[in-house]
Amino acid sequence: MKRYLLALLVILSSFPLFPETRNVILEQCDVLSFDKTTGAQYQVLKGNVRFRHESALMFCDSAYFYDTNNSFDAFGHVKVIDKNSTMTSDKMFYDGNTTLMKIRNNVVVNNEGTMLSTNSLDFVRNKNYGYYVGGGKIVDPEYELTSQKGYYYPDTKTYFFKTNVVLTSPDYVIKSDSLQFNNETGKVVLIGPSVVQEKDYTIYTSNAWINKQTKVGRLYDYSVIVSKDGQRMTADSIYYDMNIEYAKAYHNIDIQDSSQKVIGRGNFAEFWKKSPSKGYITDRAYVIDYSEEDSLFLAADTIFGLEIDSSRSEVRAYSHVKFYREDMQGKCDSMVYSSHDSILTMYGTPVLWSEESQLTGDKINIYMKDQKPEHIHITRNAMIVQYEDEDMFNQLSGKESKAYLKNNKLSRVDMLGDAISIYYSKDERDALVGVNKARGNAMTIFMKSNKKVEKILMTPDSEGVLYPPLKVPEEEKRLSTFKWLEDQRPKCKNDIFVK
């Protein structure tokens, strides 16, 4: 048993209980002495002092060398050269056992062209990282950065900064609570409340990254981009490329243009500043125009042209288009609105509702004035139906129609080409007098302020018949093209999402 214990002790003795530490070497000084008056256990070094520890050379004017503790205090013109870095300061404490440097007063670190200036820096050589907590400044050929706290890792060229961080570059200025930066990849990560000021945009974010080399970035957590033209965009996630002035947004997108008083929303969008007409929103996309007291709500599968320049704006909506405002509602397959000529055009089985009237045709043009509908032009297969009473509908059809509005209400309708009308005539007590069916080349219908038909003017070649109330043939109550689509009409702004 003793033999085995002896063998174990021999094996254990071959492993040191503590790691071996290389000593700090004093290579040079002009004067070496001991301060006998204080009884301190250190050497006093003066003039051209030089230490070496592993790969580092350290210089100073004078020093206290604690050789038994493998450490020293350095004073005056302190300089450290280690690998690719050079450090200068007024004073420094260095512990050779832990390789901790406590560098103080007028500290300047040069790491391959990147300069760090601070008054207090701690640096651990064997792990190759440093930090300051009393304010610092980093200057690079491409940027300048200041912060209250900073941590840097020369091996990976990674920096962390906290509190009052300001990064200035030729393209933008960043102010942040916390910032991570890789000098090799150029990637800047923002954590906490941050503002990025570019030439044409200001970005507000608390979670983002930007690559200063490639000039692309990603914003998270409903960051906000505000343009100098008054546009504002936020979303769950936004990717952008400053090189081509392109942005792509995901989920809960909200785009607002305060100058045009337009809001666009959806769950996916792309925008090109140089090609505004290519920009679009899709996935539950809708637009709100609040330029008038009666706001317009428009929804479609895809909405184009939400970026607005100084001279014009255009909105183009495709597939399952529906819109709602209190005085007018509509649906169609596609729609275009141009601010240049103030025309809203509906394509693909369009239906337009105004009060009790329903307008249909192959294409409907709505001419706007001061953001309000002034007149409506229905081209080909025009049909206007007005609800009169239960199972009674006034009807007009023709090749085309022009309808005029007054105070957002139909006041007159011109039906042109093969015009046919079915009109339920009532007396002053609102009792049914008869049903008038007429046919002619053209007709003009005038509406009362109470939305009822006041009179119908027909061309001389027109012909018609008046049926007594109880003797109207069933086939004469409806035109062949009659359709009543009230069940498809948006009754409120939320109905624009019902397909």
C-alpha cells in the first residue's frame, strides 16, 4: 500500500498546484534604488525605464517595481507595444500574474489605424480585451464614436459601447443607448433606444443592425423611419439598402404621409425611392385617405404606388378591391387613382353605391374636385338601379351614362345610347300611381334632394307605356340586365376586408 501511495505522490507532484507565471523582466533603467525611508518593498526606477513581459514591451519615465509580486506602477510617457497595438498614457499599473493593465490619464490606444482615447482603461493582456467606464472616443478613417462605457476585443475587432453612444460617419449619425460594432465586418448592432440620422431619413429603433460597409440594415420591433418629406413607416421588421434606396417591410406595416394625409397598412411591402410607382403593399393591404372629413377606406389584395413625390401621387389597387366612405362605397377587380387629374377609375365588374343608388358598367370613372366626387362616367353597359320600396326598383340602362353629384349626392343622370328606364311613379302622399317603362336614344333624370326621382326628360323619338299599379306584368318589372348587389355593399369600414 505504501508503494502505491508513493507512486501517487510522485504523479501528483509532476502537476503544479498553480499555473506557472512568467516574470516581468526589467530590461533597462538609468537609476535603480530602494525607498528606505518608507520601508516599502519595491524598487524605484528612473530614466528610460523599459519592461518586457511575454510579447509586450512597456516604457515609462519612472516606475515602482514590485518584483516579488511581479507587478509595477509606471509614470510619465507610458507606452506599451504589444502585437498590433500601441498604448500611451500618463501612468499605468501592470500585474504580470493576471496580465491586468490599469491605464490612466490621457490614454490613447492605436490598433491598426483605429484610435481609442480615454482617461481610464483596464486591459487584460492574456484574454486580449479592454474596457473603459469614464467616457471614451474612437476614431477610425470611416467613422468617429464616443460613449460613456466601452469594451473592445482586438482579436475579433469587436467593440461594445453603452450610455450616450454617438457614432458619426459620412452617411449617417447614430445616437444609441447601447451599440455593438465589428470593425472587420462593418456591422453595427443597436440595442436600446436609438436614433439614426441619414440625409433624407431619421430612424427610431431599439433593436437594429446596420452594416456601414455594405450600407444595408435591418430594423426590428416596430422601428420607425421618418422622411424629410413627412412620410412615416413602421413595421415589425424592415430591411433596407441605402445603395439603391430600397426598403422591404414585414408584418403590421403602417405607412403615413402627413402632407398628403394618406395612411397605408398591410403585412408585406416593398419600396424603391427612385421608382415610386413600383412600391406596393400586400397581405391584408388597405389605404386610408383622411384628407377630407369623410375619410376613404380602400382595401385590395395588392396596392401600388404608395410612395408620393412632390408633383403627383397615384394609387393602384388589384384584386378584391373594396372601398368605403359614408357617402359612397364600391367594389371592383382593379382600381387606379391619380392625383394629377383627380380621376378614380374602376375596372372589372365595378359596382358603385351612392345613397339608394347602385351604378354598374364595364368601367366607371369618378371625377374628383377638392377630394370630392363631382361627376361619374360609366362606359359601356351602363346600369343604374335605385331602391324605391319593397320589391320596387327604379332602373336605367344604356350604352353609357354620365351622373352628376351635388353635395356628394346624385342630382342628375344622363343615359346615352339605347336608353331604357323603369320608373315607379308616386303622388305627393307617396302612393304608387303606376310604373312607367320608356325607351329612347337618350334620357336625362333629375333627382330630388330627398334622393328620389323628380322627373325624366326623353328625346322626341322615345316611346313608353304607363302600367297601373296592379296591372304591371312581372316581366316588365325588371330590365334584362337587372342585378341588385346590396349584399356585397360595404356597410362600414371593416366590411372592406370581406371578400
